[in-house]
Amino acid sequence: MRKYRVILAGVGSDAHSVGLNVLRHSLGRAGYDVLFLGVQQEVHHVCEQARHVDAILISNMDGHAGYYLRDLRVAQHDTGTTGRLWYLGGYPSLADDSTVGDGLLDLGFDRVFRQYIGVTEVLGTLAQDLSSRRLVSRDPMRRPVYSTRTTPSEPDPIWAVDQLRDDVLAHWWSGESARNRAENAHRMRSCVTLAHRQREAADNGTLLIQPRTGVSDHRGQARLFRGMRDGGADVLSFQIDSLTRNNRYSDIELILKNAPDLPSLSSVLNGYPAVNLGLEAIADLASEFNDVPMQVRHSTRDPRLLAELTFGAGVSAFEGGPISYNLPYFRDYPIAEAIDRWRYVDLLAGSYFQEHGVVIDREFFGVLTACLVPPCLAAAANVFEALLAAESGVKSVTLGYAEQGHRTQDLAAVRASARLARHYLAEAGHDDVRVHVVWHQFMGPFPSSESKARQILIGSAVSAAHSDAVRLMLKTSAEGRHIPSLEENRDSLALVRGATSGTRAAVTELHDSDRTEEELIVAETSAILDCALAAGRGSVGQALQIAVSTGWLDIPFSPSRWNAGKVLPLRDCTGAVRLAATGRLPLTSEVQQFHRDAIAARFARDGDNLGELIQQDMQLTAEGRFDDWPIG
């Protein structure tokens, strides 16, 4: 019996890939022949591939589907694919408006799912819709073609920033305004820095709370900042829009030019377009809120101009690195190219300290793909990026950790990450670098139920307060329904503040299970780092390239063609994240046996269909299938 063929793809600049991977495996198990194109596809390429398939399932999670898919009907007509079954899912619109669905259907879709929908419902709907259709005539399946570039093996280039600066500043008209580093340093010195505030928090035992905020309008961003500061936020974020993250400044210019007049806190982009709005606009905000540290949060493919402009405007904290803002986000971004670009950012940050005494904090997005991330891989990514930053002169680093929902494991991961970073930095001669950890409240899919979402927020806040983290990245009770409003952010901030009040002062006694978990993470992470650093022969950049190319560092559910993709995580019977498939991770036989035993116990309890179990673990929170948080 012939199978139905389906295409599964993400479009535009959107990098969300975990849900696509889960759906990919579920479709395969359900008997479909799946052409998985991955993320960041162009519309015409999807339509070309769709000539001989029965259904096309498009995902968009960043709210810009209307822009990315504006030419879909033309492309469908040109390729003769108008009569295929077209689905759109995810969070395709920034607007919370019941009329938006009709507009998205008019782009060329048969069905639009505007919020979270379970895999079972997708499969049922797809089967029903296809049952009344004839199979499309077959042709050899066209598989995606990638570039033939390979990861370079030559030693790391050591640049002076000034050798490349003219080219970087010329990427967009706004770049030249960041030319004078002495003036830029003066602006940074007039603002409280995140490095200073985190050091105070660590010394005083306090937990800073940071919401995420970003809209396309400068005045709207200012109103958000005022509202969040008045609501008690300790740190403010420039959340950068996804088109800037892909360096599509011309597209942003067109969108902003054609944008209608919007209410004060509405947005035509899913974040703040810092490069297009320019240094003066950013500096106005940094000056107005100079009593609250600010940070730039993004996932930019080429972050150099964004760093130049935001440092120049007075913002002295910048997130990201060549692993954390590459492998979880981009389909075809060679690790060597990412290292070179991020080295520029780190050298630039280091130069402000060396020349002007300004300490810029560099944070690393150890969240990675967010869901079911084994702590050892998050820790290894953090340490690699910390070493690269430190060798370029950075003096303050923050390691990002995303709560997975098992308190013992999560607290152990925070302790182990900081311990490992300090150890490897000291070994490399960088014991003057200050190390902190930021706790990300659960980054997987949130339940639509507000009571369940608040349950996660409260339990997560208590865990963070018991951890060694100095800062908490806030989520909201609206995550599973829509983009949170200012009021919802403030409500969640107050909820989390209340949950942590008094908790941090309590002394948490470490039990044997806590120490065992910490030592396990240290052993796993050290095995990865030691193998890579030995192979790199003194070059951290080379070590990282080797770690990725060999699969010693392998990020689960990554969309990147450069990632090995052999590691598969699964929760054990207690809810901790274990390794169902260790891939090529250089773990000891003892550690591998530990994971085999943990997974065997889960199989004995719940059956041994690994794909279905991973899917269940992924959907557990979205479907509200937990009695308490954390689950373990």
C-alpha cells in the first residue's frame, strides 16, 4: 500500500525546531513518508519540493508568518501545488485577534492552527483530510541539498577588532555612530552595569529577576521598560526581533515603513529592531533607565554590528556565543564561522575593559534547545564559550541554565556548571574572570491553563531561590496562550518575587543524592571538555570545532547540519533527564551503564517505544499532565 507523502518545514527566520522534530518522528511512526526540510526555508523552495507530495505542514513560531508567506499563493501557482493540502501551525501571528485566522488562511492554507495543538490531534486531522483526497502522482523524492563547505581545521585567527571594524560598521547605515569607543565607554560608565549588580547580588545572597521585553516601536519599548521597572524588575532586556537575528535589516526597514499606527504596546515585529532604530534611540533608553542594568538578548547569526551599537549606546551586557546561538538556531552555519564572529564580540567587549575599565558581562545561552537538555551538554557549551570569551579579555561571564523540572538535578546542574567553569578558567590562567549563573524558568511548552502555568512559575522560583544562581529569567502565566502583556509580565514578576521571598536565606543542606547528581554532571562534562581540549592542542576554538565534528558535543533536537544528532534524551522514572542514546559522547563505561539502567527502568514501567516516550515527555507540560512542579 502506497504511503502518503508529507513535507514538514519551518519558514523564514524562525529557528524553533524541537516541535518539528517531534512531529517528524510521529509522522514516520504513523506510516507517512516524510520529507523533512528543517527550519529557515524559503517559500519557493518549499513549493518546489511540494510538487509530488500530498500535504505540506508549515511551522512558524515567531509570529511573522504573514510576512514570510506573503508570496505563497504565487509560488503555489508557479509550481502547480495549489491543490495540495496545506497546513500552518505554531504561533504564526503576533496579534491576539480572532480575525487573524482568516487572513492566514487567505495566504494559501487549508487549515491554520494558531496555538499549541497536540501531535495526536494533528495526526487525526491529517488522516481525516487526506482520506477524501487522491494520492498525488509520484516522482523521486527531492531531498534538501546543503552546501559542500566543511569545518575548517586551520588554527584560530587572532584578530585585532580594528582590522575588521570598518566592514562591520558598514553593514547598515546606523553602524558608523558607534565608531568612537571612548564616547561609548563614557555612556556605559554612566549606567549601572549588570556585572556590578550581579556581583552585589552574589555577595548579598539576593536573586535578581529579569523579564523579557521587546517591541518594534521605540516609544512602546520605553513604556514597557517603565512598567517593568515600576513593577520591580531588577534587570531590563532588549529582546531583539527575529529578522535582526538573521541580519535582514532591509526587510525590517520595509516592514517599519509600511507599519500602520498601532496601540502603544503593540508590535509589528516580535522584538526590538536595535540595528534599524540606531544608537541614538538605544542610548536614550539606556540613559533614562541608567539605574537598572540592561542586557541585549537575541540569537543573531552575525552579532557583531548589534554588539557595536548596543555597547556604543551604553548597554554593557550581551548574550550569546558560537555554540548556543548557532547549533540550536541555524540550519547551515559552520562552527568555525560562528567562532570567528563571536571572537569579534568578545575582543570588542575585552577592549572596553582594557582601554576604558568598563566590564561588559557576556552571558551564554546554555538553554540550547530548551527541552530535555542533558545538563552535561549545557555545562560543556557554557564552559567552551566562557573559555573563548576569557581568552579575548572578557572579565565577567554568566552561564545560562534552563530548568528541566527535576529539582535535585537542576540544583546540581547549577552548582556543577559554576564549579566547572571556574576550574577550567583557572586552568587556562583566567582566574580573574567573575562567574555567575542565570536560572531560566522552564523554557519548554507551557500549559494553556493559567493555574497550571502559575504552578510552574511558583515551583520554579522556589528552585531558583535554593540554587546558586544570582539571576532568574522570568516566564509568565500567559506563555501557553499568547505573547504576554505588560500587565501579565508584572503579575508574574510579583508572583515569583513572592515565592522567592525569604527562601534564599534558608540554608539548604545537601543530601547524598544531591552530591551524587552533581558529581555525575561533573564527570560527564569533564569527559567532553578534556577530550576536546586535548585534541585542540591548546586552541579552544580548534577544540570546539573538533568536539562538534566528532559528536563529542551533540545538542539534542538541533536543526543544524553540523550537529551530529545522535544523542537522545528521556526522563527517568523520577523525572530527571537521562541519555537514552549517548551517541558519540566520550563517557566512561560506568556513566553509560548508569544511563542504560535508568532508561531500562523507564522502559519497564512505560513500554519501550522510545519515540512515543520522548513525545510524551515533550508534551507533558503543554498538556498539564503534572500534579506538582517541579515533577521530581
